[in-house]
Amino acid sequence: MPYPKLSGEEITKRGKKLYENNIRPLVENTENIGKIISINVETGEYEIGDDLIITSRQLQAKQADAPIWAGRIGFNAVYAVGGTLIRTT
């Protein structure tokens, strides 16, 4: 089993930065609001879809050890457990 190149904190930091600075203006539109986005934080490649597993596996098909950050477009979290998702746009 390979060891991760980046810590969970570093993946989160890079993923949020990539999304906010580069990807958000391209994808945050009415057709994508509420969809899942998975981002390879090393390459900046991303996949959008309705399922977290599918979008992540699409990135892993291109790079097996891809460090992936995921979010829900237009919301503050991917899932809400015992709470509510807050719309950010």
C-alpha cells in the first residue's frame, strides 16, 4: 500500500484554493449547482457528477494515486449529517 504524498490537511487546503481561485468561476452555474466536484489537487483536473465515488474513480483512472478533494458545487459541504447544507451562492 503506497503512502500518501500529502496530508489530509494539505489536500483540503489545496483543493479549496484550486476550487475558489481557478475552478469555481468555470463550473458554478445553474446546471451544476448541487452536483459533486472531485479535484485532483496535484494536476487541477476535475470531474463533475451526481456521485462522489464515480467522480473520484474517474480521476483515479487517470492517476491511480491521485490526491482528491471533493465538494458540492454551490454548497458548504458534500453531505450534511444531523444538520443542513448551506447554500453559498
